[in-house]
Amino acid sequence: MSATHRSPWSAETRRLLALAWPVMLTSLNWTILSVTDIVVVGLTGTDQVAALGASRALTFVTIVAGLAWLSGTLVFTARADGAGDLPRTGATLRAGLVLAVVLGLVGALGFGVFAEALLGGIGVAPVLVEPAARVVRVMALSYPFQLTMIAASFFLEGIARPRRVMVVNLAILPLNALLAWAWSGGHLGFPALGAVGAAVATATASAIGAVLMLGAAWTTTRARERGVRDLSGGAWAAALPGAVRLATFGAIPALASALELAGFSILIALSTGFGPVTAHAFQIVFSVHNVTFGVALGLGSAAGVRVGNAVGEGVPAQAIPRTLIAAALAA
């Protein structure tokens, strides 16, 4: 192949990698956060880690499904950015935030009422249902914040600003670790809450992270031209049909993600039946295993941005080669 033909492919590969590596690091950050929770809660007792692990049989699947449900925020933002329609990118952000808050509130309410029934229904050991349900309820309180943070991060990734996302996520990692250690073990004057303490720490860090991520969007390049700072009632009213559009777009990816991860939920639930030590060990293996998904998630995000750009730029034929390059890099 001549240098002339290689050049576009090489340029696109570099562009994909430039977009992907901050997302890969962000994914690794979430994995480290999960491992940190396991380590600090493990210091308070194996039974507490078992309760934390059992709670993830519900929370892990639902937060990933929520992430997938919001994926349209990235796609439509990238499409508008590729077309040079800056106001549309801001409108997509508002629509994504509306959808994130709605999904978060529904999740928080649902788990607040049905945590025990759901945990028992998927096979969590009876002795762990009640302590795991307490963790699930607290974690559910963080859903509106976590999904808001995801929506804002998808907007930033869609306009090719993934480093801002990375900086925010890396900033909350040590904060979550410190709070989880303090709240789970009763350090620094905090109450000793065990696994529930780690959940409180995550909810607190998520709330702070949501504020920081919104701040990153507010201060991004050409934020005013994009309409990011338009807080008028008319702008938010217009976000409602946009949120419905995003929800419709993301429903199938959310269902696919939930079904794909249902097997992991069942494995987590089954591990609790072999005692707290086995449940603890499985959580360690499960968290380390998630590291391998970081590369794929990063390249998937980058591919989504570049495909959206191609459609927005009026060159949809470029969508396929850009996707193939990302798939080859992930293989």
C-alpha cells in the first residue's frame, strides 16, 4: 500500500487513539475505585465485603444499563459537532441531563422499595439479603449523581474533550478512597458503617463528581456558543422531547447491556451461597477482570464519536472504515 493510501488510515488511527486513551484511563479509574472499596471494607470484616459484593449483583448491572441508555448523548453530540451545529450540542447535553435525572430517580425509588425482593429473587444467600439491601439503598441514592456525571462526560467526549472527563474522574478517586476508609472503619471521627459506609462514600464522591463534571462542561471551549450556559425555561422545556429521543435511542443498548451482564449478576449471587470468604474472593477476581474492558470501552467511545462526526459532516461512508479501525485496535 502506498504512503498516500496509508496516510488517511494512519491519521484516523491516531485520532481514535487520542480520543480513546483518556476513556481507557477513566475506565481503569472506576475499576480501581471498585477494588479500593473491596480492600477498605475488607479491613472491617469478610462479612462486610460479602454484603458489598452481594449488593453489586443489582447495582453493577443497573448502572451499566443506565450508562448504555445515555449513549445517545455521545452519539448525537458528536453528530452535531461534526456538522458544526454548536447549539445542537448544548441542546443534546440538556436532554441527556434530563434523561439522567429521570433514570436516576426511578432507579433510586425502585431499589429503595424493592431491594430485598430483588436480591432474594436473583439468588443471594438469605443471610446476606438484609445487609446487602442496606448497601443497595444507599448506592441507589447516588444514581441521579452518577448518571448526571455520565451524561456530562458523554457530552464532553462527543465534542472531543475526553481529557476533562479523565481529570474529573481521577480527582474523585482519592476522595472516594479516603471517605470509604473513614466511613467503613470509623476513622477520622466518622461512624463505623462497614459496607454501608463505602456506599455512603461512593454517593458523596458521586455528588461531588457530578458537580465537577458539570463544571467541566460549563467551562469547555465555546461553551456559550454551544448553548451550554443557556439556563432559560424555554431551553429546558425543549430538552424534554430531546430526552425522549435519547431514551428511545438508548433503550435497546440498555437492554442488551443488562442481558449481557445478567450472567455476572447471577454469578455474584451464587458466590454468596458458598460463604463470605468465597464471596469476598469472587469480588476481587471480578474487579480485576473488569480491567480488560477498559481498552474496549475507550475505543468504543472513540468510534462512536468519529462515526457521529462522519454522519454530521455529511460523509457517512466514512463510518464503516472508522469503525473497522477501532475494532482492529481493540482485537
